[in-house]
Amino acid sequence: MTRRRYAFVGTGHRAQLYFDALLGPHAADGVPIALCDSNPGRVEYYQRLWRSAGGTEPLRAYAADEYAAMLRDERPDAVVVTSVDAAHADHAVAALDRGVDVIVEKPLTTDAEGCARIAEAARRSAARLVVTFNYRYSPRNSEVKRLLLDGAVGEVTAVHFEWVLDTVHGADYFRRWHRVKANSGGLFVHKASHHFDLVNWWLDDVPRWSPRRAACASTARRTRPPTARRSPWPSTPTRGCTPSTASPPGTTATAATRTCSRPASPSRTPCRRWSGTSAARCSPIR
């Protein structure tokens, strides 16, 4: 059987799930042939993985702006799209228009316009498009699907789905490019796309309409270094900051400290943001 040839655009952590599969349990089914990324260090990391698996010749490597050239020159059977979420639409459409199958990580993209572009490209192309949702394969989620198929739950008339991120996995999103909404669409797109898919898959249905509510908050304003002591300043429920030369006891003001001056809702408790030896006292974002 002829092995399918896979090109990769985006060589971050998620790409390795596919790369390792092609080097290991699915080596008889396909082979990586080319890499495309803006980060030469990440490309070299995947080259080392390739060499450690017995690859003799280096994989062809392309810069981020050479993606079209990779599709043209390498003519892969499929491209694995594991780039920044906001770039998914451009990468998927370009591949589909060249007749190349696309395996794209969730989310499909970050906005409705990008989704429409990909859907239209898939309709006019003979190539296949697959959006991967790895949560379906988690044992607990597969078990829910089995129970529903077996009728153990009965007819489902309502679903309450709540997913709470912990301070390890959840906080990690704000240390990477995901923290910029223009890149990821925010957690409501990047993360919750998993959960919307799970409910649709479990129920074998899609919603006609979807009410939603979201709030914006900054983790930076609620987090202080573990070694920092809580400021003895009084917690006055105020909002908005103006420069001040005051500094908390026991610290040295290396930069202008800011204190709040604009009234806020009395029900809101101010938080403190610590930066080096200076501090800022601001109420949480509404």
C-alpha cells in the first residue's frame, strides 16, 4: 500500500500528536514530508524527531510565508494544519483549492467569516476536510456517548454542561499566544469549541440557536507572585487609577505606583497587581 504524504504547517506542541503517530503506530499508513513554520527552532526540533526515528534526509522546511510554495513544490496528499488558530482559514482554503486534503486542529478558525471561507472552499474542492476534536476519544466522553446510544439515560430533553479549568491547565492559556484574542478567538472559541462539539456529538444533533454570555477579566490583576505578601493598604472599593508616589510598607517604589480614584460598585472588592517592588491597586474588571 502506498503511504500518504503529509505536510505540516505549524510545528507547535499539538503538531507532535500527528507527527509521532506517523513515526510510530501509523508509519505504515503515512509519512511526513515537509514542515512550514515561522520559528526555525521548532522546525529543527521536528527535524531531530525525524532523525531519531531513522530519517536519513532532512524534511523539506519552509518559512511561514512560503506555505503556497510548499503546497506547489511538495504536492502532499494532505496537510496537517496546526498553526495559530487565526491562520487556519488561509491555510485550509489554500490547500483545498489545490486539491490537497486538510486535517485541521480545532477550532476550525476564529470567526464566522473564516468558517464561511473554509466551507465554501470545501464545497468547490474534491479534497477532504477533517476537523479534529480529540476530546471525543477521552474514555469518559466516549462512555457518555455509549450510555446515550444504549438508551441508559433515556430521551435527553435538556443539557447543562459546565467545564471549569484549573489553575494549571487554565492558567497556561494565558502564557502562550492564546492569550491574545486576535490569535485564538478567546477561550470561548479556542477552548469551548471542544465542549460544543461534545454536546453535538453526544446528542447527534446541532443547535438551531445558541444563547451565550461572557465576561472579560484579567488574570494579571488577580495574580501576585507566591512570595509576595498581601498589601496592608485598606481595601477601598474604587475604580480607575491615577499616579501616586505612595508605595506599600516594606517596598521601594521603583516606578510610579498607581492608586484608584474613580468610584466603583460597592459590592466589588478591589484586587492588587504586583510588579517587581511597585504595586497597583485597582478594582476587578467589570
